[in-house]
Amino acid sequence: MTKQIISTVAGLAGLLEQQKQAFDRAGAVGMADRRRRIQTAVDLLVKYHKPLVEAMDADFGGRPRGYSLMNDVIGSLTSLKYARDHFEPWMANEPRAPFPPYDQFGAQAWVMYQPKGSVGIIGTWNAPLFTLFSPLASALAAGNRAILKPSEVVPRTAQVVAEAVVDMFDPLEVGVVTGGPDMGEAFTSQPFDHIVFTGSTQVGKAVMRNAADNLVPVTLELGGKSPTIVARSADLATAAFRIGVAKASNAGQLCVNPDIVYVAREQLEDFVAALKRTFGELFPSVPGNPDMVAVVNPRHLARVESYVSDATQAGARVECAPAPVATDTAERRRPLSIVIDPPSTAKIMHEEIFGPAVVVKPYDQIDEVITDINSRPRPLALYYFGEDAGEQQRVLEHTLSGGVCINEAMFHAAMEDAPFGGVGASGMGHYHGREGFLEFSHARTVFKAPAYDPRREWGLLPPYSEQFLAMMEAQVTP
């Protein structure tokens, strides 16, 4: 097959059909092929890391290259290397106990894990490499082929990704397509064997509807308003520092970023001061600061600023860190807007912020916080800062989220030996570790019968004897 960047729906459909045919011809996918494919992805990122980080910097209008290396290149490499170095034992058949009496006559049973076939992976703009290559690691470890679609919101990065994939991979193993929303719509309407999508809940619903037409299983990583609880038992300075560092990461443009911070009412002002201090130490200035990530485009900047403006008009107090100064209108770097106690009707209380702003809400009792969290759609992450073990356990047992960090934020997403994913409105399915391998595998039960079959001599086959009904009745036991 000709190696080329595909940008048409017909080309996508043709590539998928050829991948499916190649999958059927090849049969079992051995360890060597799986390891080679994962290693090719590793080699791709090593070879192309410089043009990739340059493209991300240009697409964002300012994204530190060291940050892009850490978040996207090294983050992806970590997932790929973990899968490469650990998938072999995951492939083994799992013996299962046959049911009686066949277990006594030599029957055997096991579960074998087979690749599903071709996996479609749609990346997002905020982590344009990680959201492609981290799930790819799990898909390849499971023996699948894949087709990637980078986000059109970061067009330079998408182009470099496409060129790199075409250069490094056989398209029958890993292919790539480019395009905008129309291609995304067509992509999710194809008869893949599994689809991975990272993005908004609204678009995730559309992806699921399209996939349903072909009964394609989906892994959806959708984000949400990740709540953060600062308990009275927390070290306030440490909590403010770690939350501030999280908000500084990618200018808050991450699906697991803290969105609403709940602080005890009597500690509210001290927390706000500590958060402002932390952010000011990280970014003493904003305009032209090469360490600060810009908001990705004018549309997203206007969206975030509209949330803050709406909250202000609704009566919320807004503090900025560092203090805002006049900036070039073309520059999209912004200080952190701390929106304090907005009313429940404010847009910022309902929409995922996904940018340089955060809500801080005072509370009196922890159960108020739990009730408020549970009144909202299930978030992708929940963060608890505090040392009260009983209260910590109460929060864990009375809330539901994709993942949790205690006394930190966002670190759970870096756990390669644990599943990463959402629940409810924040998504379904997961990748990373053995759970990611299982996500992209078909668990196939195999029963191997013994030579001896006792059913006829035991009167279990027609024509039934007079004792058959009594025998069955005798098995109905509590």
C-alpha cells in the first residue's frame, strides 16, 4: 500500500478495509510483532521530537518546548515503554475451572485474549501527542492495528504527526488521517473494532451515537469539572502550592485540571492569598513570559474570559495572579483568574473551564461539599487535601469520579500501572497498564470437552426417563 497522508473519507474507508483484511490474513499477533510496533512508536517520538515541540509552540502561540517535551513527548514515551516492557505476561491464556461433572472427567477451559482488530484514535489539541500515543500503547500491546486522527485545532502539530507516522509505520499497522470536524464525523462513523476519543462530553455523545450504528465499542475520555477539597486538616500553604502548580500546567488546559476548589469558610482568604502567592512566584509577569503556556486560540480565550465576566456580573469577586497589566491583544497569555464564590447560576459553575481560571467556593461542613459534588455530572478527577483519615474515607466512599489524588492534583493520570479514564459524563473505558491491554482485547472463553460424555447414561438426554423431572427438581436448592 502506498504510504501517504490521507485526508479524504474514501481514503480513510479504504485504509480501514485494508487494515481489516491484513488483520484477518495475519491471524495471531505474536510478541515480536507487538514489541516491534510499540518500539516503532517510541522511535518515531525520539526522531521527531524537535519538530513536534516546535509545532506545538507555534500552534499555541507560546508553549515552552521543555513543557511539551515533558507533557507530550516524555509522557507518551512513558506509556509506550511501560507497555513494551510489561505486555508479555498479559498475553497468557488464563485457565478457568470447568463446571462439574466435566471438571472430574478431564475437561479444560481457559480465557484467551485476542486483539479486536483496527482501533481508531482521535487525539485532542490540549495534549496533542499524549492523547494519541498513550492509548496507542495499550492498543498495540493488545495486538491491534490503529488509525490516528490528530486534532485540527493544532494544524502544524497534526501535520508533523501525520508526516512522522507515514515515515515510520507500515499503514497496514498504524495509519493516519488529517482533517477537520467533517473528517471527525466520518471517522467515528467507520466500522472500526474500537474507537478512542478524547474531548468534550457533548462531542463524546455524538461519537457514541455514530459508533452505535456499527456497534463499535468506545473509550471516551471526556473531562468535567474536577472538584478539589481543601479540608480543615490540610496544610493550607502546601495545598495552595500544589493546586497552583496544577493550574499553571498548560494554562489550565488539561482534562484533569482542578476546576472548583472548596475551602473552609474561615480559611478562604488565607487560601486565596496563598494561591495568588504561588502563582505569582511561578509567573512574576505575564506578557511575553516564555514559561507560560498561551490559550490555544482566540475562540477558547474568549470562552474562558466570558465565564469570568459572567461570574463578575453575577456578583462574584475575582482576584488575579499576578496582577493583570495591559497586553498585546494578539497575545493569549493570561494571569490566573480566581473566581470567588460565584452564584450557582453562573456559567462558570456549569461549564468546564479548561483555561487560566479557577472557582473557589467556601463551605461550612464537608457534607455540603459532598452534596454539591454529587449534584453535578461525574468528574474525571477528584482531589482531596487533608490529614483527617475518617473524612478522607467519607469523601472517597460518598463520591464517584474517574480517579482521585490525595494531597496532590493530576498525578493519578501518570500512573502507568493503573487504569486512567472517566465515569458517567466524564467518559467510559480506560487505558494504561494491564487494564488498558484488556480494554483493547477480546476476552474469548474456550471450553475443551473430555472424551467421556456421561449425559446419556445419566438420563440427561431425550427420550427422558420418568426420573428426569425428579432429578432436576432435586437440583433446585437454596
